[in-house]
Amino acid sequence: MFSLTVDESRCNGAGVCKSVCPKGGKIWRIEPGRCVPHDTSWCLACAKCVSACPNGAITLRL
Ligand code: SF4
Ligand code: SF4
């Protein structure tokens, strides 16, 4: 089952994931100190966010 999750304990909220994501703000919402993949129906499963996250906070399961 598809899932895209963020480990909030590792997330710094700097938003690199949103910056590299081809769908950007359609998926990612940046809040103070954290980020939220609020609509993953847009996700292409490209894993760019997973690779780019400096803290290894994102998990993509297909
Ligand atoms: S790139 Fe990683 S640490 Fe940065 S906001 Fe996104 S999930 Fe959080
Ligand atoms: S896997 Fe790709 S499309 Fe999906 S949230 Fe990450 S960067 Fe965006």
C-alpha cells in the first residue's frame, strides 16, 4: 500500500522536500518546525524528497 510519511522527530521544517518535489505545494505544507504531506494523491513516487531530505525523515512505501 502506498504511503508517504514524515518522522516529525527528525524534521526541521526547512522545506527541502517541498522545494525538490515536482508537485511542491500540492503535496507539501510547511509549518513552523515541521512539514506535512497534506495531499499525497498528487505524489508521483519519484522519491526525490526522500533523497533530498537532510535528516532522513521521509519514508516512501509502495
Ligand atoms: S526535507 Fe526533511 S527535514 Fe526538511 S522539511 Fe522536508 S521532511 Fe523535514
Ligand atoms: S515522492 Fe516525488 S512526487 Fe512524491 S512527494 Fe516526494 S518528491 Fe514529491
